Amino acid sequence: MLLNRRNSGDRWRIRPDGPGKVTGRLAYLTDLTAPGMLYGLVLRSPHPHARILSVHTEAARRLPGVAAVLTHRDVPGLNRFGIARQDQPVFCEDRVRYVGDAVAAVAAKTPELARRALALIEVAYEPLPTVDDPELALRPDAPRLHPEGNVLHTKTFRTGDTGPIFARCAHVVEETYVTPRQMHAYMETEGGLFVPGPEGGLTVYAPTQHGRMDRLQLARILALPEERIRVVSSPIGGSFGGKDELNVQPYGALLALATGRPVRIHNSRRESVRAGLKRHPMIIRMKTGTDEKGRILAHRVRIVADTGPYASLGAEVLNFATEHAVSAYRFGCVDAESVSVFTNNGMSGEFRGFGGNQAVFALEGQMDRLADAVGMDPWEFRRLNLKSADDPGPFGQPIAKTDGLAKVWAAVERSRLWRERKAAELSESSETGGAPVPGNCGTQAAVERPPWMKVGIGAAMVMHGAGLGFGLPDPSGGRLALRKDGKIEAAFGFEEFGQGLLATLEQMLIERFGFAAEDVRIVIGDTDAVPDSGSSTASRATSMMWRSLGLLERPFTEKLLRAAAEACGRPARQLGLGAGGIWDRESGERVLTYEALAGRLTEPIVCEAGTSYPVSDTDIVGAHYLYAYAAVAVKVEVDGLTGRVRVLDQFHAVAAGPVMNPQGYLGQIEGGSSMALGYALLEEAVMERGQYVTNNFDTYLIPTIADHAGPVEVMPIEDLPEGDEHGPRGVGEIGSVGLAPAIASAVRHATGVRINRLPIDPALLQEVLPVGETAVMRGER
Amino acid sequence: MNDNGAKSGTSPEAARAGERPWESTVNGRPVRLPVPPAKRLLDIVRDDLGLTGTKRSCEIGRCGACMVLVDGAPVNSCLMMAYQCAGRDIVTIEGIADESGLHPVQRAFLEEGGYQCGYCTPGMIVSVKALLDAVPDPSPEELEEALSGNLCRCTGYGGIIRSVRRAIEIIRRGND
């Protein structure tokens, strides 16, 4: 059944954060102000690579209204940050490695004064050669960006020697795929308010996807005990992975502590582009071979990722990309080798899909090319090679068994779009005597379209791991309490950045415990008020809330009912939780409101649960245990005059266990697919010699409403094998993966042009010259 | 919208406006502020009036997060200066709702889930209100044109389109 409002019935709910959002009343952290606050600004390097010869701040300091000018000398603790590896300077000492590198920061009474102060800081640079190509950066004669060289990380996964196997393959396909530097383009740029407390403490109001990690990182930088720092991290105007790493926090925190006054920072879009993370550009070479019948015998993968100047999560993203480049299918022999390389380009890092987007674009490209080589229907080719429910994970590791892959495959096979493609091919092969002609999908449509408009349908499979993977601590947990005011308080250390976490949690509380929405108060995103739930990343939060509430259900219910029994004099077994209070199950009447119950308590009822994300029994770092599965079919229209591709119709089948929150689930798949549409057709943060050429939304194009055309159907496949203990798998990322390779496949179907680079270059799809009645596509060979 | 601004910008009255306090109507209330004539409307609304529902995002008029109504027309407030909107009727997201609490467009966005992170939502709702005030039953093309200056990174626009359709329905029923 398709997921939509009508089919969801009462489960389609108004989000608790909705009223504040549609009225503009919700204050984001970048909307906050404080009396007497100062405005902070960061001076960043104009050079992608240079030595710092000197920094003079005297003139800036002397400017009236300037409260502080800070450089690396003013960092009391570690002058470095990074979630996984602390190698990014808060302030550069003697060298800058990208155009976002910070050299100094100022706090002043007004934004104008802060800008003037920045301009008064004199930094002398000696430019160094720019390393802007990751493959050149690997050469022995390339300038070394770090003492250990230019390799951040390598990942190898090999089950044998593919060489001799390729020699006996009937079909071998070799291709190089190139993927762009995609920008998160959250509408709210980085920023926040930093308020010094009494006795040297600090409260940070700034978006992040893991408040505790920010607190830990800031404690290192500020040389303060973590308890003295409070991080309020929610609500957030979009993140998509991009605000998980520290951004403006070190500067706001240092300036607030240096001046003893609240400091506000809010990045301009230009600064956000310049300093912020992007999706790793990757060059992915794949060589894949099959036997005569189309069974894959060998798969060779080489990935080069441009991670930019510092680590952030570049190593983890590479592990994920490697895992997903060998996912979903049985490959026979696998030989994968990946490397993440330092360059003087922009910072790369965490981004929804986490390396899977690049890998799956390449992998699905291989599947289409192999199917053509074998002479098979591309979807049938996938079925032939698909992993079964009993197969291990991509790295050969044990995984939670589900038949998600087979089910999403079948859903596309039966979908309206795929049937349309098959019908079109049937009618064409009868018209042309067998050979399928691309571009005339749907006889009816072909009649109505001018000859330069081609239509095609393509599809792609996705297998997407969730959780941080083996080798990384992945704890979680939550707390339920009945507070004095009668509210059931649910506290989790997660953040709301639009994904609908608050709504999902509220719905879980209502559906699992029987509470009414008004009974519940949710507390998230405040390190002083929440337990350790781990990060709001890696499609893990829904799973972890479900698991934690499962652990809390019995003890919390029992405590409430026992207290209620004592208060009302009825046996606890006769009582149950419900809307507005405790209900007598026999008489069907409410015997006590939560408020009344709370009033009778001498101390509040509190239950806390600790858990952690399930991991595979393996020794391969990054290997996942839980996966979600998706298959996407898409219909596109290619204009042979302009080369532009228009998406007309989408179908997404997603197997991720039960749907906890229909509106949230639909929003994640629709919204994720829009990002994939941008990835496939529009988006690239272009860099030339280490400088951003695209600085704002005038040149960096994300999809607009005009790019959204036609239906987007989402079909959740909810069933899990009997005995599955893991409940809902997250869907925060998976929707952002499959549409791009499906579009590439549909473009090939429409035009015959194979796509190996994103975003798709319209020049490839422009018809060169009409020859007779058939247009010749430039890419057609 | 730029045309309007340019017109008032060339009038001699407006050129001298900077010498006097800036006066306009904001959300139905007269406002008098001592601001420089080149101050952006976005900053007046957010910083001087504390109406933070109007959002700052691209600051070059591309994203629509700062959309407000000036004499009923949608305007990117990051592109309009004080002198250009002096003496005009300005409505921000905070002034959209009627006495009952929510404008039908707001109700429709709530019911359909036409938002996620919510940061583009005030600007989006302002644009939708302006559209439906002018064209009660827009064609898909009119809708596309009216909202193509409002970027949303979260929803993929499906929920927004459903919200607009729902808003049309609510308004039509309310008028019957």
C-alpha cells in the first residue's frame, strides 16, 4: 500500500513542532539574542594553501567597540578539532590548507564594527602550491599537506585474486564514475549564541547532531571540564550531516569566554559555502565480470575520495563507500581498494548517505552496463545476482536477516512504471523486428512528443547500512519520568533538524503507552537535561528510541501502576495507562489523572534505559549489522535540444521495518529523493584551484518546485522475519541514494547515452545533427 | 517586486526619507524607527522589531526564506532597503494569522506536513498567501511560477504542493 495521508488514517498526525514552524514563532538557535551581546566573525584564509608569515591584530584591537581579537595564541586547550581525529586547527598557526581555514576571530558591538575589525587584521601569507587533484596528490612528488603525507585513510576488502577470474569471464565491464562535490544547502546557515556563565562556565546554543560530542570537543579546546559546558543543540534549520562536526562553536565559545559577554555568530551563505563540509567527490573505477548466463564472477573496485584538508569523518565515509560499492549482490570474487586523500580543496565530510550515494551510483551503473553486455533485461539481471536473505553482508559479515532486497526488487518489477517500460519495449520490438529502440517509451506518449523529446524509464537498487558500524562505540538510551506537574517526560539526547524526530517520539509514546499527546513533554538537544543517546546520525535515532522505549515500557508502566494502585486503592493488575491518566480496565473509567498521581508522589517516578546500536560479530571496522533496502523506478524526459533532463514520475519501495511515523517516513523518502535529483541533475560546488566558484544559490542550484514534477509514490514494505528484534530501521538516508543512479539508467534508456559522471552534463544529451529521421546523440558510440 | 522598490527609490520623497524616522505599517501596526535609509528590511524586521519568523539565508534574493508582503506583494526582504518601503504596508509571517490563530494556508501546511526543518516555511507560507490572494485557484504552472523563488531543501516540494491544494480547498469552503 502506498504511503500517504489518506492511507495512514489517524496515524497521520500534526507534528508537535508544527504550530511554531508555520507561524514563525519557533525560535531557532540562530534567532536567539541576549542583552549586551557581541557579534562574532571569523577571519578565514584567502588562499587554498599558504604559509602564514605574520599576523598583526593591534589595529583591530584598537578599534573602539571591538571587545576581543583572538588567534591561536588565545586557545587555552587543544587548538584542534575533529569528531574522529583532531587535526583541524581552530586557528591556524603557521600554515593554511584551504580557503575556509580560520586565522583569527573578533567580537564587536555591532556587525559593522566586527567586519571593520576583520579588515584591520593584517596577515602576511606566502602562497604554496595548491594541491587540488586527489590523484595528483597521491604522486610522490606532490606537496605534502601533512607530516604523514597526503593519505588520510585506506580501506581494502579482498576475497581473492580477481585477475584470473576476469580472464575467464564471458563479459567484463570497466568504467570510471565521477561524482560531484554536493553541498548540504541547509536553509539555516551555521551559527548560534554563546553565553558565558558564572564561574567560567559556558552555555552554547548552536546546531549540531550530537550535543555531547560538541561538549567533549569544546572541553578539549577550552580546557574546561565538560560539566561546565552546556550545549543546547536543537531545533535546527536543516543539517543533513553537515552540522554534525564543529563549525562556528569554537569561535563563539572562545570569544564569549574571552569577553565575558554573550556572543552571537551567524554565518553568511558565502562563508557557509567556503568553510562548510561537502559530500566527498569520488572517482570510482569498477571492473565487473560475469559468466555467459550473467552471473557475476568478479568485481574490482578502486575509489579515490577527495577529503579536503583535514580528516573530519573522511575515513568513516570511505569505509562506508567501500562497503556499499560491494553491496546488494553476490559478486563471486571481490577486490576493493579505496583511498581518501588530503587536498587543498574544500572540506569534505559527513553528508546524508555517507558515501553510499557515490558507491551506489557506480555500482548500479555497472549493473546496467553488464545487463546490456549480457543481453538481459537490467532488472532481471539484478534479480539473478541479488543477495538472498541468508547471505552475509557486503564485507562477508553476519547481518540481521531480512528479505528486504527481494521484496523491494519485486515491488519495482510489479510497479506501474516498470510495467510501462516493459510494455513499451514489447510494442517496439514488434514494430522494429526485435531490436529495442531507445527513447520511445509509451507509444501514446511517443506520438504526442516532438522527435527531440525522449522518454525513458530506469531503476536502481539500494542496500544501506545504519548505525555507526563495527569498531565505533555506538551507545544510546533514554529516560521516562512522571514529573511533578503531571507530565510524562521523555528525554533523549537527540536533535530535531526537520526529520520529524519529535513527532516520531511522540507517536511512539502514544501508540506504545496509550498516552495522549497533551500528557507528554519531550526533552531533547540539551546536554544538561538529557541522557546519552548517541548521535542523531547514521539513520539510528528512530531505532534507538524504539529500542529504549521497549526497555522502559515494563519498568515504567509497573512503577506508575503500583503508585496508582496505592493512591486509589484498586489492584495494580486492574489498572492500565491511558490518555490523561490511569484507567480501570474493568470499569473502563479513568481513576486518576497523571497530575493527581504526580501530586501524591513523594518523589518523581524516573526510569532510565541504556542500550547500544546492534553490531555485527565481525572484526571489519565499519561493517554494519542492520540494513534498510530500497528500489527506485523513475521516468524521465530528455530534451534533445537543450540536453535537459526532467523527472516525470517516481516510485520508491523501501523495506525498513514498521513505519513509526507515516508523515515523517514519507517526508524522508520524498525529501531525500529531491536531494538525489539535485545530485543527478543540478548540483556541484565547483572549485577551481582550491577556490569555490559557486558561492551561493545563484550558481549552486538546488531543486526548486519547478524541478518537482509528477507523482512520487512511496511504498513501505514493513514486514520483518519472525523473531526479528530490531524493529524499525531508520529511513533518514536511504531516500537520498537510489534516485540518482535510477535517473542515469532512465537517461540511458531514453537516449542511449551512458552516464558516468554527475551531475549529468546536458551537452552530452544534445542532439548534434538530425540524420534522416533519427537524431544522433553525441554520447552514442 | 524590484520594480516597486526602484520606483519608490527614485521619488524625491523617498530620497529624503532618511532624514526622518522610518515610518511604515508592520502587521497592521504603525511603526516609527530611527534607521538609516539603506538598512535592509530583513534587518529591520528581525533586529529592530524582533520578528524572527522572517529568516535570513542566502541574502541575495534567491531562496525566499525572508519573504514578506509589501502592499500585498511578496518581496525578498533581504533585497529591500528601508527607504524603498517607507510608508508601505508590510506583513510578516507573524501577521498572516487572523484572530482565530491560523491562516488557512498555515492550517493546510500543518495538516499536510508541508514542512520539515521549518526554516523555509514562513517565507513559503507568505508566498502561498500572496499567490492565493491574487489567484484563488492557480494552475500548476502558476503555482510553479509563484513558488519557484522559495527554496526548500527538506521536503522535495511534494508536501508543499499538497499543502497548497489543501489550502485552496479550505479557503473555498470557508467562502461558500
